[in-house]
Amino acid sequence: MRFQESLQLAQEAQAELERARSGSEGWSDDLRQRFDAARFRPLVEAGASVVQALKKAQEQCAAAERLLPR
Amino acid sequence: MSDLIKADARAVRALRAGVTRYAERLRAAAASARREIAAAQQAALDAADRQRSQLSRATESLQRAKAAAAGAPENRRAELQRAVSAAQQHADQARKDLDQVRKAGQNLADASRDLLKTLQAAEAAVAEQSSAAASILASLDGKLAEITSGSVGSAVRHVLATAGTAAQLAVATMDVSKLAGNVSQGLLPTADHVTSTAQLTDLEAGRQQQLWRESEEHNRD
């Protein structure tokens, strides 16, 4: 199956970001909300779009490669 | 106070390092995905080359079989006609296989275009956002370091000492030199005037929003 490595890396990146964010638990709600809205959310969304695109590409490639002769 | 601020500073550094690692891993994921899609497309191109060669050979065999059948004596005509039919079937199959490989190649090209477009957009967003986040976090880190190193005026440190974590972080997001200046100019109350976290939080709430905007604008510039 293609894209295993890239999917794993993208998912690890997302987990890394969540882990890093958990370090901000002690921040004031206001500061954390501002940071989340301004910077954190776009990063999470970018990572999620990559994971989604990789899964779609994985399916498309598998379907296309089934058409290739053995 | 010092322990709380040091803990906040550690949290800021951890988040900063985390954002950096996140950006690095996502870049690695994108690079790996580009290699994979390129490999898949190359495999389809190689398969198409092989199928074209097979079709070419099958077509030549068919033409030879047809020529042989056309000039064959009566007693061999049925046998050679069967050979023509077999060659025709073989050529038809080779053409069908080539069409299928071409379709696979087109599907892979579409998948590649979609994937690369998403990767490009995500990489641009991550580069911009992670760089800005790192910059904001570096600024926070520096301000927390200033507070812990004692370069902030004693009045401000005393204010911090009377406040809870929320207020300390509110101060940490601000321009400390500006705050210290304001204290020295009497624009901010000193510890003598501020005795509770609630007072300090109320005091800073409006300014924090303004300073955050300034910090964002500064990082955009």
C-alpha cells in the first residue's frame, strides 16, 4: 500500500502538535484561546487536510494500480 | 512567583519546539508523498511502454499470419485462418491492456494533481503559521526570561508576585519594557495600588487584546 510512510509522518505531526499544545494547559484561557484561534487552528487544519488528501490519494492509487497488468 | 513563571516558560518552549517538529514532520510527509506519487506514475509509464511493445509485436504477428493465410494452399488455409484468429485475439487483448494502462495513468495523473495541490496549500499554510507561531512563542519566551532574570522593575515584579498565573501570563504577552516604562511614569499602578489578582486582571484585560494585535501585526511585517 502506497503512502504508508507519509501518512504515518503526517499523523505523527498532528500528534506532536496536540502534545505540544497540552503543555499550554496552564496558560490563561484567554491567552490559549487567542493562540489557538490565531495560530494553532490553522496548523491543525493544514495537517488534517494533508492526512485527508493522503488517504484519498492512497485509495486512488490502489484503484489505478489494480488496472495495471501483473 | 518564580516557579510559576519558570513553568510557564517551559510550557512556551515546549510548544515552540512542538510547532517546529510538527512543521518538520509535515514537510517530511509531503516529501514522502511526492516520491510515492512520482513512483506510481513512473510504474504506470513503464507499464504503458511494455504494453505498447506487446501491442506492436501482436500487430506484427497478426499481419504475418494474415499474409500467410492469404497465400496459403487450400489444404493449409483452415489451419492458417485459425492462426489469424488467435493472433487477432492476442492483438485485441494487447490493445485492451494498453487502454487500461492508459486509463490507470490518467487516474494517477488526476490523483497526483489533487494531492500536489493540497500539499502545496498545506505547506504554504504551515510555513506561514508555524513561523508566526514560533515568532510569537519566541517573543513570549523572551519576555518570561526578562521577568525571571529580574530585568523587569521591582515594582512590576512585586505586582506579579501578588497575582495568579493568569495575570502573570497576561503580563508575559505584553511588551515588558513598555509596561515597566508605564510603571515608572505612573501610568500603571504599582504594587501599593494593586493587591489582588482580580484587580490586575481587570487592569490588563483591555491592553492584552491590543498588545496581542500589535504582536500579530509586528510578526506580519
